[in-house]
Amino acid sequence: MREIALHLLDIVENSVAAHSRNICIEVHENHPSDLLLAKVTDDGDGMDEKTAHQILDPFYTTRTTRKVGLGIPLLKLAAEMAGGGLSLITEAGRGTRVEASFRFTHIDRMPLGDLAVTFLTLLVSHPHIHWTFIYQVQSEDGQWSKFKFDDVETKAVLGDVPLTEPQVLRHLRTMFEEGVSAPSLQPVN
Amino acid sequence: MPAIKSLEELKRVRDDALLKRKMRAESGNIQVIVAMGTCGIAAGARDTMKSILSYIETNNLGGITVTQTGCIGMCEQEPILEVVMGENPKVVYGRVNAEVARQIMKQHVQNGQPVKDYVLPI
């Protein structure tokens, strides 16, 4: 994987496979503390302690089509190479949160990549999941900016018009591209 | 981007889509499925997906369902793409990069002719 956005696309597949109904993806760039955080929170099946420990092992997988499960171990490695790490909080029957941290300016931190395409891909290809996407930046001078997308209103407006209709795709793509490239400035508290 | 303005715009988009859908003759259900396991993503499946979505957008193709699936056990053939048209048996393609995806969208999805060079023997 060459981008953090690709890792996110990848590990979210675990949330989908775990029958999640609500999935939230958050990316925080925190420049004053030189930190990049990427989080996936779901309300899927979750895991017991033993399984949670096992999934950090590349030779563990629940899948039957091949014998290795690389998603989480690859992300963990990418985070550790950039002076960060991976944390996994999970409870059987409640859900899972995976959080990867990176030192933002670390020379081995991979680029964030195309977050807009990752969001669009997930939204259209899993229409029955309730998605929340957050991209938030705190600049060097402490100013916050944020892009948040919650699909509830969008889906309510669309009704039974599919997300993959060309006009709808154009709307969503533009919204994600604009939101991620220029998140709106947040008022100072 | 102000959320309210965006929702107003979305309502216009929806009405437009509904109108177009009424005008379109029912051509049968078309499904395009991209394999997006770790292997698929590492091999470039997101670019394949992006290419398909942008083809639909640019060519105004309505009535196509685009979904994704996980690893289907042929990691060496990734990115893998499946096309299901109406009652026809599904066609599975291998090594589908962005360019091949465009070709499949044009030749198979739009014109009903599978792109034989990339069809996997299943």
C-alpha cells in the first residue's frame, strides 16, 4: 500500500465483514503536535481478547480464500515505521475501533493519498451502511478546519435514487474533493 | 462547503436523475463488482473503481449498480472485476487496471461484448 487512504479502504473491509451498520472514518492532522491519526470505528461483531491479539499476526485470518490476513499488520507496520503505532479497542458484540498514529513529518510517513476517492468508493459500494467521514486539520498556528460528511441527509434526499446514478456520482465526487482539499475553517472556541 | 446549499443542490440532482430514469427504457439490471480485499487494493483496485465511476459519470450511464467484494482467492489476478448483465452468467475479468476497466465499460457494459483478452476461465 502506498497511501494511508488505501490502508483505510482496506481495514474498513473488516468492519463491513463484521456486519457493522454504522462506520465512522476519521483522519486528524494535528500539526502543532506533529501527529497524523487515522481511525475507523464500527459497531460490528467486535472480537474477544484472544482474537484481538491474533489479528496483529499476519498469519491469522478469518477468511477461507487464502491463508494470510495482511490488512491490520500492514497498517501497524506503516504506522510504526513513521514513529507511531496502532491501537485496537474491541469488545465482542459491541464493535471495534482501530486507530493508527503517525509522526506527521517523519520521513517514512506514507502520504495520506486520495481520501476523496476512498470515501466515494466506500459510500457507493456499501449503500446499506451508515457512513460518517471526518477530515480535520489543526494548522501550526492552532487554527482548526474540518470536513464532515454524514450520509443520513444525503440518503434521505435521494430516497430510492441509487448513489451510482451519474448525476449523483458527480455531486458526491465534487463534494468529497472540495471537502478534503479545503476543509472549512472552524470558529475559535 | 455550506451544508444547506449542498442539500438543495442534491435535491435538484435527485429530480434530474428521476426524470432521466423515467425516460430510460429498462435495459435489465447491470452489476459491476470490484474485488477489494487487501490483495485487490494493493494491486490497484481503487484506481479500477475510480475509473468505472468516472466512466459512468462522463458517459451518463444510468441504472448500473457498482459494488465491491473481498478477496475471492485469485490474488495473483487482481484487480478482479465481475460484470453481471441481466440473466446472463457473470463474467470475471483479471488484471483490470484503469484503462482495461474503461474498455470493459465501453465494450461489455455499454455494447454487450465481453473483452475476451481479460476474461478469467472460472
